[in-house]
Amino acid sequence: MPLFACAIPTGFPSPADDHLDAPLNLHELLFAHPASVFLARVSGDSMTGAGIRHDDIIAVDRALKPQDGSIVVAVLDGEQTVKRLRQQGTQTWLEPDNRRYPIIRLNEGSSLVVFGVVTHVIHAFRKSRGLATPARHL
């Protein structure tokens, strides 16, 4: 994809630079470990505070080691979820980034498998053709 050589400011408008830089390879930008990365669509709103919204697409890297504070795709007692991994001492829990949802504390018998670390999120500001709901005529 083409990439403008100059950054576009979010403040006051300035004349655009007509010069294009080298094409941007999204695979190189998004995937440090291409063989271990997958994309997944998110459902729900428990991670909106982290910028992950319903229907967003996340890039998940299975090669990264999850750390305290990492946003992860986890399987908890057989159920998949996207949450922030928290670890303190021997305690581990999963935190949503939406105050409407409770922290998930792991019990002694809980089974937690961290499937991968979320590295990127892709979301649209408006729906593209083919995905949008047709407009209703009044």
C-alpha cells in the first residue's frame, strides 16, 4: 500500500506533501513472527477501554511471552476470552477494560491457557461496502 512520506498532523491542517514514500508492507508492520500470528474477530465490549470494540479484528502473536498487563487471548475453563493478563506473585487474574465487567479471579481448580498476545487491533470508523446494513427508507 502506498505511504505518504510525511506524517499527517491531527492538529491544524497543513499543505499535504505530494511525495509518496516506499510502499508499506502491512505484513512486516503488523507481524513480527508471521508464522505464529493469526487474526480474529472480537465480539463483546469488555475491552473497550483498551480500544478493542465489538467486531474489531485483532492480531494475536503466539510467539510472544505474555507478561503482566499484556492483552491476551485466553481459554479459561474451556471458554475463549480477550482480557488483560494480571500476575502478582503466585496470583493470576484476568481484567476487562470496561468497568461494567468484573475481574476474573482464578480459583485453585481453574484451567487457564494463554493462547497468544494481542499486538494490534483493526477497526473501521464506518462500515465498508458489503458489511454495512442497508439504509432503511422512511
